[in-house]
Amino acid sequence: MILEGLNPYLHTPESFISKGIFPIQQAQELYNGMGILNASHYTNYPPLNQLCFVIASLFAGNSILGSAIVMRLIIIAADFGTLFFGKKLLEKLNIPIHHIFWYILNPFIIIELTGNLHFESVMIFFLIWGLYLFKIGRWKTAAVILACSISVKLIPLIFLPLFFQKLGWKKSILFYAIIGLTTILFFTPFISSGLLSNYTQTVALWFQEFEFNASLYYIAREIGYLFRGYNEIHIIGKIIPVLVVLFVLFMAFLKKNKTTLELVSNMLIVLSFYYFTSTTVHPWYIATLLIISVFTKYKFPLVWSFAVILSYLAYTNTNNTETLWVITLEYVLVYSVFFWEVFIKKATKMVA
């Protein structure tokens, strides 16, 4: 769409197809492939993710297969970048460098990200690069690179408050200003009156409309059915962001984040809390947890990277309906290892 001079944040695929307008070649084929659910919403892909699509179109022209190949090459290149900076960060943290292969050679990563073309790989590349730069003291450059990560996928935003303790007030102000200004700079070509409303409208769907492979939310939903007789996702979906923000602030100001190891460990806990409470946990979301866990002592994301495969069974059912006992099995495995590592094992060491 960008190559056709269109702002992707102002139009939905359905807005064209319903009027018989085909802004790009093979538009109807792409529309049929994405389905009415995705076609009726504005894009949630940030600017650098859009740039990847532009690059694919430039090299592949009007070929869907060619575009897929180019995008896959971008993702593979990002994985090599993650391998490079991941090993360097592990060395700085005095952690065995072979730990990076828990991510790079994980079948889940190869199938879900490289195979299914999820750009978490590119976001993760910038995230790990940024953490490495932060570790070696180049925090201003790290701020720019972290902004690049945010401009591929928004999820690194949740980590930003955790940097405050290590930086202090003066450095933090400049650090966050660099991230904010760089991110705004990336959005500048798309600025319009409808950008903010359309984008926030789409992001809100992940809290108040979509449901998939959730854990604590499904329990809250069942309680709503029991006492109110209907799905209260619109209420629960408004509470979840508040809980997440409060938890992030708690971890940022009341937990130690003075060292890089403490920072990365708390990043893992914060993101885990977000996914534990989320209404939607697609399998590829776990990739970010997995890469962060490489730099910590925790292994529950590694368990989750295999257990999350159970969620694919939903696609074998009519209308892609989920089987709750399968979801229960997945989270029993994940929560068991999580509580063992985070609470029980830690308490045992303290007693000893």
C-alpha cells in the first residue's frame, strides 16, 4: 500500500474490497486469505515492520510467493543478528554462550517465526542489540536501537520503566526522550488526523475483543458467566491493562534493577505477568519470553515454547474452537515450572 501512495494506518482491506477497489495486484487473493476478521481492522504493525513489507514488495514486485521469500530472508538475517549480539551479551554476563541456541535452534522458533513469517524475530534482534549496548554503557545508542525494536512490535514498551533504577533521574529523562523522539520520527511519514484513533482502536482489540489461549483471563471469564450469565471481556479487558501497569511500576520501583542480570530477570517476570493475564496469547508471543530467559536462570519459557504447541489443536476443531482441557494441560505445565523456579526453589535456597 505504501508503494501505491496509500497510508496503511488509514485504510482497512475491507474498505477497498467492499467498494470494488483493488489498490494492489492480487488484492482479492490476499483479502480472501486473511479473512473478514483481519480485513475489517486497521493495521497494528508499527513503521519499521511496514518497512519490511515495502522491501519485500520492492524486490518481489507483484509476486506473493516472492514477497514471502524476501520477508523470510529478512527474518533469517535478524536471527543471525540475534545470534551475534546474543552471544556477546552472554559473554558480558558471564553466562555460557551456548545458551543462545536454546532460542536459535528451538524448533518452535524455526517453525513459528521463520516458517510462519512473524516479525518478532526482527523486534527481538533490535531488543538484544539494545540490551548489549546498554550493558557496555552505550545507553544513548541503546535508546535508539530500543526505539527500533518498539517500531517493529510494541511489546518492548512494557520494559522501559525497568531501566530507571540503573540510569537514575538525569540519564533516564534523556534515555526516554531519545526513545520517544526516535519512535515519533518513524511514525512521522504516516501522521494524519486518523492515525492515533485508528491505531489505538486496533490495539484495544487485543484487550477487549480477541480471545485465544489465555489462562487467568479464562478463569475470570468463567466467573463472569457464573454470576452474570455472559462474557464480560469488555469489563475484564479494561481491568487487565491497569493491573499490568501497576505490576510494571511495582517491579520498576520496588524491586532491584541495579544490575543487567536483575534488569533482564525482571523483564522476564513483567512480560510473563502480562501474558498470564492477557486475553490473547498467540504461540509466537512466547518467542520474546524465550530469548529473554536465555540471559536468566529461568527455564519455564523453554517449557512454554513446547507446551504452547498444544494451542494449535484449536485449528483442528470446527470454527477453530479451543478445547479447554488442552489449554489447562498447557498452563499446568507452565505454571508448575514457573512457581517452582520463581517461588519454591528460591525459598528453598533462602532456608538453606
